[in-house]
Amino acid sequence: MTSKTTHTLLKNIERVRHDLNVMALTIDLSSPDIISRSQELDHLLNEYKSIAG
């Protein structure tokens, strides 16, 4: 994977992580929105791990 793709992936990880932190301040951690966003972050982190080794 190119470094541009890696950079984009890292930016997406940080964006979703930030979104989760903001959401956690206002809604219950077990809400479907939080769970969905957390799963998205998990997916991005797994993708990054698979390319970064």
C-alpha cells in the first residue's frame, strides 16, 4: 500500500477516534451509534495493522 494510502488511513483513524470521544461526552456508551462508530474504528485499525505489519 502506498504511503499516501497509509496517510489517508491514519487520518481516517484519527477522525473516527475524535468522533467517538465527542460522542462519548453526550450519549450512552452502549448506544447503537457509539457501537457502530467503534466497530468502524476497529475495522480501520485492523486494516492499518495488516498493511503496517
